[in-house]
Amino acid sequence: GAYVEDIRLDEARRLLTATSLPVTDIAARSGFGSEERMRRAFHRHLKINPAAFRARFQQKDLKP
């Protein structure tokens, strides 16, 4: 249910920000099973796709 999806999203966010793994690998490692399922969950909960989430974090990380 929703709790499991929250755990998966937490892990996906951690992997997106802490690694340079491809999004497809992150989807598999975080338990979504497919990139499409992870993308839909990101849109539902965060209103952003995984690649944009990663890009936004990296931009913040680069500012002095």
C-alpha cells in the first residue's frame, strides 16, 4: 500500500541524490520493478519526474 510506496520513494530519492546510477537501475533497486512505475509514483507524490528530481538536487549541490 501507501506505506510501502513511501519506503520505495525514500530509497529512490536517496539513490538519485547519492549515486549516478541510471534511473532504470534505481527503479529496480528501490522495488518499483520498472522505470514507468517509479515515474508515476514520483508524479503522484512529488509532482516531478525522477530525472528532474536528480537535476534539481544536483543544481542545489553545485551552488556555493
